[in-house]
Amino acid sequence: MPLNRRNFLKLTSSSVLVTAMPLSYAGSLFNECKTKGGYGGVEAALNQKSRVLSLNQHVPVFSWQTVQTKAPSAFMQSAYRVVVATTPKKLEMCEYDLWDSGKIDSMTSCGVTYQGKNLPSNTTFYWQVMVWGSNGVLSGISDIASSETGLRSSSDWKGHWIASESPVMKLDREFGFQWNYLSLGSSVRFPPAPSSLVPVKAKIPVSKAAKLTLFFAIEGVITELKLNGHPFNLMDIMNIRYGTREPFEVTWEVPEGEVLLEARVFTMTSKKPYVNFATMVRLAHEDGTYSRQHPDWQKIDTAGNWVEVEKDSKNTKTPWPPQHPQMHRRSFTLTKPVKQARLYASALGAMALFINGHRVGDAVLQPGSTDFSKRALYVAEDVTDLLLTGDNALGSMVGDGWYGSFLMPQSRFNFGPAPLRFIVQLEVIYDDGTKAIVTSDENWKSTASPVVESELYNGEIYDARLEQDGWSKPGYNPVGWNESHFADAPAIELNAHEAEPVTRNKVIAPISINKLSNGDYLIDYGQNFSGWLRLQTPVSKDQKVTMRFAEILSANGEVDQSNLRTAKARDVYIGNGKPVNYEPYFTYHGFRYAQISGLKAKPNQNEVMGVVVHNGLAETGEFTSGNAQINKIWENTLWSQRSNFLSVPTDCPQRDERLGWTGDANVFWDTAAYNMQVNGFTRKFVTDIVDTQNQNGVPKLWAPNSDPHKADSATPGWSDAIITLPYVVWQHYGDLSLFARYKAELTNYLNGVLATNPDGVWRNDRGEDYGDWLSVDAKNPEDETTPKDLVGTAYLYLSMYRFSQMCEASGDKASSKYWFDLASHTRKQFDHHFIQSNGMVGNNSHTGYILALAFDLTPDNKIDQVGKAFVKAIRDRGTMLTTGFLGTPFALDALAKVGQTDLIYELLLRNEYPSWGYMIKKGATSVWERWNGDVGNVSMNSYNHYALGAVSGFLYRKVAGIEVSKPGCEEIKIAPLFSDKIGHCSATYASIKGDIHVSWRYVTADRIECEVTIPANCHGLLEFPDTFVPVTLNGSSDIAELENVLALTVQNGTWEAKVLPGRYTLNFNA
């Protein structure tokens, strides 16, 4: 059965009993189940997807839900069986020639890993799941499902990598850059005084009049460039850049003779007392010929003489400026009717694929972001319906993507050399069973595409005059096209996608369109989001329309791009006089506002719709309450997650950064898993993180690693994402396969930290040591407002404890005990070093208390004192939090632990700085990077940054009261924090088991009603303080005697009932 957003399944491994079963007996049970019907149907998934077209090297992981055909009842699974075969007929005949798990006595319904025969490349396998209820009766069987392995090794790829470059680009690349090395002395200051900028010059001989194009790349900054004394306008990025300057090219008309190039350069950081820059000159002569040169640059020595700059032959980087993207086509003939066809493709760059004039698939910006020096993803598409018997055509368009685009803090082509390239393999099975393969071979042709320039930060230029109608259809005559040529095959892995691809997910209509005084049109979409503008206005031939994007407006009402730093964030469309339906191919933007210049008339709403783009993850959480501000906190967080879950979990979607920062992910991932089904997305990103590790297990601060340098030591709260993310997958989806895949790498990380901190207190080697980043009291973002050894020790404890729990669940008892003992020792050390006898933690900062309480680092006999000290610290600051990235996400959980419900709601309802409500009061439609985003430093001030939105996880767990209390939702704790300040609350979590729902409301001032839904095969743990003991449950006051209540206890001030699946209505006296 197809899965909907409520059926993206997930769960945990556990000890099981395997029972052998004769095939004939199994078959009779299947038939009995189908004939008589059981409890209900079974909806199953593989790797949490209804259909997998390319498994690659990934291990199949099965999960399922038992469908409740009637009102929820107390169904609990007692056993399951997973069977896999090479054909559906064999499944029907009970011939399980690939794998038969046997009947396993277990309530596990997710995280079940395949343990059968090897699955070769290009194999289709078929599978089913059988479920028994607690009465021992076969209750349901899933429909036969199929999945495919795809291309599992490099030898499966039969084609070549085709270079995506013009003949001129090819010759430029082969001539290459010349790198130069310029020492700046023993020490430098940054930013430099104007007198410190280093002048360099070069003389270029020109044999005949030509267009001179200078290609310039620098690992540093260039502030001035002149040709024959005439300056070229360079953006001043000295104080706003995050990293080096983007490579660029500039063209001048020059006469015969000699021209003089002059520049001023400097390093990009005081840590590097040198600057590297690379140049090449191309001369395009009037007779159509080209010549190329490497300028001989000179500098002034200490004696005041001009001397040659040292050449740097060791630098082999090729950061070419943006070049004109190419499109490619190949004709082919299919001689018989087609039964099945699969298209596999990858690129170093970004690609759009076409068959017979149709865009292939719904995905955009493919194949996505990876460390291309290690791996690239490939797409697998079912293209059966696009093919014809007879003549066909394949087409591709290739842009910069994450391989070629400028990525901070380095440059372009950070992961490998030019050119951009792609590889394609079309595999066809005819009706008669014979096969045909079409690949990226010598039969392809290429030409310049209508996309003139494409970069992630800067946007796209599209010239519709270059469109060639029918270029990817059969019968098209590619007159004037070039013969395609091969590129070197990269020594990397090609991996299938584990995450859902980037797609268009919503369309937003503008809430206003206004004409500005300069004739431009200002469009307000009323929502900050990631994506682009779909242009459908009339545009005449040669008319140029420019779209600029921003999150905020300047005082004069125009878009304000100052917080985007060097990102141009613009798309340009040049018309050809035909109807317009333009969306960019190879870029995206983060914005609320768009300013359009070049239009002849005001557009209507339908002509300038906003397209929301992100990974197509199923949204699994819903939340609402009686308070608009709290609802907006949840909504803004969801929008920031949508905006930033784009191939990687970026920090922000708009400025010249957009990196997969691990610290943001580390604190947010539990919230992410409530909002969306993130299992596959997590698998992909954890692979990215592992790819950044050095030999000591230290991961980079962001992934993929756009900076070739490895981190020297781990950074607390950032590096710990390598543990946290697999842990969240286990908790929410019961899936330990990601942990198993990278267990050695996770172990290496923890051992690396302990190697220089053997007593468990993280004093040494704390990497960038960001601490509680962007806390309220910090003058600089990384200031030590909370002792950094306290922060590090807390996160080290949490990582070791979580690792020990995953070892235990996976059956590795020895490792579990080893890491649990180390974690316990660190817990004692934390108490000894950071918790004082009077309850004060650390330096009395809010984050110190939060970590001590939320991470369970406080001994039981000190919780009361620590809690009181924490509350006093908050009250002493005017009932506000002063926390940053590492403290804020857990602040309310810490207060809940010490029973501070009223204070929790005071903080949630606060709307003065600093607070979540302050952002909303100032008009935020997504979460800000800083508490003071309205006045913060413009060079680091994103208005769409999910980290502080981690509080939304608390809204699910505590305000609504839906908390995953055992891995894989085997048990759900229902413990809402009632408050008449908000009146009512309702939330639903589409878990791996099914929908979990809680809705509570104050019926009157003195009576509360709470409705709870627990899905099949899941225990509920209803928990309330003794101040809110239920008067009735499902209308009965004799709660302990109800059939679905397994246990009822009242102790230590807590009322607790363990219940079976079903619907429950509880009534309380307020």
C-alpha cells in the first residue's frame, strides 16, 4: 500500500526469539489471514520509503504499521515475520529464496535489518511483512512490495564522464592558472590599514588588438584593480566577507602594444601572513584566434625596488570564475516496446535531465551537496513512460551546483578540479525480456545553454534568446553543436540517495505588490522561505528583468541585502518575445521580499509566485494552542527547518554561507524529528560529517567540508552531532543501522576527546571553543559567558552516555558498560568541579544550570538546591533567559525538571528582548540567528536560522505532552503541562507507530479535559503531578480496573498509568 505522510514508519531493535516455521504452514496462515481478515492491514516500508529504486550499498531496513481499520483499539503485536524473494510468484508460493526472518516473538515493528543473501546490482526483490497479535492470531500481512538495488559498484557504470564546458573553456582550463605566493612578513593585522595593502603589477604584451580577459583568483582579498590606470569596480568585502574573495574575470578592449595591470592585495586573516593569488590572461583577437598568457607579477621589496613575485607551483587548485553552462543531447533508437526503464545519472555540478522533451522527475538541484572529493550522489528515476518505440533523445544541462559554486570560506571548485561533468546510464528492458543500455558515450553533442551563469550564492542569468526549441526531443538537428569530450573519471564513490531529494514543495502568492519611486516593483510574500520566484510576466525580446532577493527592507522601502554579505542573490531573465514561464535551474535564495526591475507593467500575483524549495521530507508534526505567540513560535521554527533542510541542514539559506553547521543540527535534531521524517536525511548528513573526520576522529564544524583543512580538535556542542544524530534516529525510528554503520567512527571521536582529557573533564583541545555561542551577555559571539570547560564536560558526558545506550541496544554489552562507566565518572567530575554546595552551578550563568539539569548531571540530593538557584538567576535578570545556542534548546526542559511550569509559560509568553516573542513582535516569520536580530551585527545576522527554534521540541514534549520515552516509540510518555495562561493545546505526531495525539483544554476555570490517542503496538505512559490527578478516565472513576490500564501507581508526587493502544479521555479538577 502506498504510504502517506502519516505512514513514514520507523522503530528499534531488541532481543528476539526466532521460531522456525514450515513453508506450507506459513502459506496456510497467509491465506487464512487474507480470507478471514485479522486485526487490520499492514503498511510496510523499506528504509522508510514505499519504494526504493536504488539501494546501492545501503542495508535494507524494514518497518511497518498495523492499520487500525476501526476506532483505535488495544492491539499489540506479539510476533512478526519478514520474507524476501526474487519474484512475487515465489512470495505467493512461500519460496523465500532471499531471506526469511522466521516468526520472531517481538513487538518490534521498525529498525528490522535485512539479513539474507547478497543482493546484486540491478536486482529487483520482493518482500512482505506478516504480523501476529497478542492473542497469537495472524492479524495482518502487507501487500507485496518491490525494491531495487540499482548500481552498487563503480564497475556497474558503463559510460564515461562527459565534460560540460565549451571548446574555449577547455583550452582555458588546459592552459591553467599560475599561482603566486606573496609573503607579508612575520605578522599581520587584519583588517589592514590602507597603507598595509600590498601593491602588485604586471605588464601584458598585446601583439594585435584584442579583448583581454583577466581570470583572477585569490586566497585573500583584492581591494583595487586597474588596467592602464583605469580602475575596475570591485565590491568592498573587507569587513563583511566570511572567507576569501570569489574568483572573477574582467574583460577590456585593448589595442596593440603593452598594457599594465595593477592591484592591491592582502591576506584574509591575521593567522596567515601571506597571500596566494592566481591569474591567467586570454586574448581574443579580431580574426577569431585566441592566445593566452600567465602575467609576471611584481612587488616592491624592502629597498623600494620592483621585483618578481614568487611563483607557487605546489598550488594546484583551479577556482575558475563562473562559466557559461552547457547543454548536451544524444539520440538513440529503441527497437521494441519497453517494459521497464531506469535512468541513473550523477554530476560534478548540478544537473537537469530530459527525455524526449520532458524534464525527468520532480527533483531539482540534483545530485545535491556532498564532499565530492570522496563521493557524489546519483539519481535513479523510473522513466518507462517517457520512452518511445523508435527514435528517442536524452538531454542534460549542467550548472555549477555545490561542486563548482563559490562556497565559503574557500573559493570555487573546492572539492576537485574543473571541468563540471556528468555521467548517465539508461537501462531498458523490452517486453520480450531483452535489454538495451544507453550511456554517456562518444555520441553526445553539446552547446551553450540559455543559462548564462549559475551560482548558489549569486543566482542565475537566463537568456531566453539562446533557447533552442525541441533540443531534447527526437528528430532535432543539432547544427553547430560541438562534439562532447570526456573528462577524467573522479576517484570517488557514486552513492544512491538516502534522503528524499530537493523538490518544489509549496507555492506562495504575494501579499502585496507595490511600485517603487525608481520604477521597480517590490513584492512581499509575507513569509521568509527558501526557493525562488516563478516569473510569468510578459517580457519582450531583449528586455532584461532583474529579480533581487532579501529578508528585510531598507528605510526607503527597497530590498536590503546588507546582511547577505557578498551574495548577490539575484536572478536575471532576458526575454525572447515568447510567453514566459521561468524558474531558475541551478540556484536558490532565502527571502521574503523580491524587487523586480525592468518590467513594463505591474505584475499580477499569478505572474510572480514564490516557489518553496527544500528536501521533500514528510511533515510529521502539528501543533496549536490557545496562544497566538506560542503558535507562531512553532510555525516560525517549521519554516526555518523547511528553509534550511536543503540537501544539507544549512545554518541559513540566504547569505554567502549556507553550510551544514554541526552545532545547529546537534541542538535541533530532536525537534527536527518531531516536525519531519528525517531518517534518510540524517543518514546522508551523518555520512557527510564522517567524511570530515581527521585521523583522531575529529569532525569538521560543518559538513560537507568546503575547506580542505581538517579540524585539529573537537569543538564541544558542535562535534557531538556525530553522536546525537544517530541517537535521535534510534529514539524516533528505532533504527540502529546508522549507528552500526559508523560505530567505529563514533568510537574514534570519543576516544580522541578523552585522549587529552583522560579524567573526563574537557579542559584541553576544545577546537574553536565557541561555548554558548551568541549568548545575551556576550560582546563577541564566542565570549565565555558560561565556563567553557563546564560546557565541554556536559556535552562529553551526554555523548558518552548516549553512545553507551546505543551499544546496549545493539547487543554490545561490553562496550555499553565501558562507556557507561566513563560517562558516570564524568558525571561525578561535573558535580565535583562545577556544582557548589549551595546549588550554584559554574559562574551562575543560566546555561550552566540548564546543562546540569537537562543533561541529568545533577545528583538527586542537589536537584532542589540547583533548581532554586536557577530560578533565582532567571528572576534576578528580570525573568528572562540569557542563553545562546547551547543553552537555549534545553532551558525549558531544565525548568520542567524542577517543576517550574508557571515560569516556563512566563518565558514562552514574554515578548521583550531577549525572547522568542520579541522576534515575533518585530514581525519575524522564521527564527532569527540572534536574539537581537533587529539590531545585530549585519555581517552575521540571519533572519532564518533554526537553532533557537529548538524550543519547538519542548512544545511537543511538554506543552502538548508527547514524548518518546522508549526507542522507536515503543512507549510514549503523555505528560502535558497544563496552564490556564494558554487555555488549550493540541498536537499530533505521525510517529513510526502511527498518529499520536494529545488535546487538552480548560473546559471551565476548575475543570480540564485531556484526550489522548495511542497508536497500535505502542504503550502509553500517562503521567501527571499529584496536583492534577485524573478524576475519570474514559468516563470511569475506577481507573485501575479499566481493561486497557496495565498498571497504575502514585508515588513521589506523580500519578502514572501505563495503558494499551487506544483513545482516552481524562478529566481533571484544576
